[in-house]
Amino acid sequence: MVEWTDFERDTIKDIFSRIKYDVVGPAAFARCLVVYPWTQRYFGGFGNLDNAAAIKGNPMVSKHGTTIIQGLDRAVKNMDDIENTYTELSVLHSEKLHVDPDNFKLLADCLTIVVAAQLGKEFTGEVQAAFQKFLAVVVSALGRQYH
Amino acid sequence: MLSNKEKMLIAEIWESLTPVAEEIGADALLRMFACFPGSKTYFSHLDISRGSPHLLSHGKKIVLALAEGSKDISQLTVTLAPLQIMHAYQLRIDPINFKLLSHCLLVALSCHMRDDFTAVAHAAMDKYLSAFAAVLAEKYR
């Protein structure tokens, strides 16, 4: 089981209470598709992903970005049992969606950078470390049901 | 692969950050030390606490090298030759750390530039930092 310090718990809850899910989710997901274009392979049905502007304005991208961050919210609300919280999602990503779990880390990095832009100077090194630890636990849980 | 547009954007960004090279460099290093404590092992001989002269001067060196390299990206192997030798034979920093610092540099840029650090700028910068790191490690073996 993952041990969280008080600082880490408070930091994660604070970050997620401050960011706007319908802004950060879509921004992070769009950024992932732009910065790591090979991730587009999983979204053939999403329409126009031809360039950064198209990706940013794509309504399916926005919708999916919001879905993703709402999924993260479940981890925020269950920090002491993220592994079990994500069992079904992990099976889904492995057996139905066939997503290479390395991609989860790419999205996590993009989310970190988007949150950094939102919080500016308040996103200190210590806050970043707590946020990255949280995302690492999420990424690990999502990859757990791959066999 | 960097397009000409991306190369110009990268050079522009580093040029604009040169006046705050110390601040950005030190910030990136501090982030790396906080997030990836193994990276601290290379600095046991220096004072790397927040605000220390060692940290500031080291951060500045790194950012100025990145800025210099960005002026002519096609010549990275020439520009970085002395640094290649230093890293391969003297410093011998495990190249995984270049990735860690690159990530922390992107975060530092994002905190500093906020909305100006667009997805396009991020993509270009990530590619540049990867290329820089690859050249830096070229003489390792």
C-alpha cells in the first residue's frame, strides 16, 4: 500500500480542488496528442487531428479530456486504495482498448505541465514531487491488469 | 525532427530567457532534486539548497548552454563538443538524468511562461531537449 504524508495528501486535494476539470482535462489530453503524435493511433474515430489548432478545437478531444480527469478524481477520492479503484479501468485499457501502458506516463507528464502553467510559482518542486508521486501511483494501477 | 519554424521558436524562447537564466536553471534543478532524489548524488560536493550560489551558478551554466545550442541547432555536435567530453570522461552522469532534467526544465518553463508555453512550443522544446541530451551522451561509449 502506498504511504502518503500529510503534505502529499493535502497537496493533491488542494491541486484538484483548484483546477478547472473542463479546462485542464481537455488541455492535457490535447497537449499529449500534439507533443506525442503517435498517441493519436488510439483515436482514429475522433475526426480532425491534423494540427495543434484542430486538436485543440476538436470537441471529441475536449470531451475525452474531461472524462480522463474525472477518472483521476476517483483516485483523489480514494488515495488509500487507488489500485483497486482502477481494476476495471485497467482491464478496459488492456483488453478492450489495447493501449500501450507507456502512454499513461506521457499523458501524466502533459498533465503535470498543464497544471504547472495553471498554478505558476505555487507549483513548487515539492508540490511537483507530490503530484508526480500521485500520478505514478495512478499510472501503475492502470497498468496492473495487463498480462 | 525539427521544422524551421520550430527551430526559430526554440531560439526565440531561449533568447528571451537568457536574462533570467539563473532563475530558470536553478528552478529546474531544484525540481529535479525534489522529484528524483537519485539525481542529487551527482552534487554531493556542492551546496544545492535553494538560493545557494552553487545552485544559481550551475543553473545559469545549463540554461546558457541550452540557449547557445539553440542559436544553430544543426551545429549541436560542434557547439557541444567540449561538453560532450566533459560529460563522458569527467562527469559521467548516467544519461537517464538528462531526461529527468529535461522534464523539469519543461515544467520550469511552463511555470514561468504560463499560457505562452503552448502545446506547439512544448512539442518543439521537448524535441530540442531530447536532441541536446542525445548529443551530450554521444561520446559515452
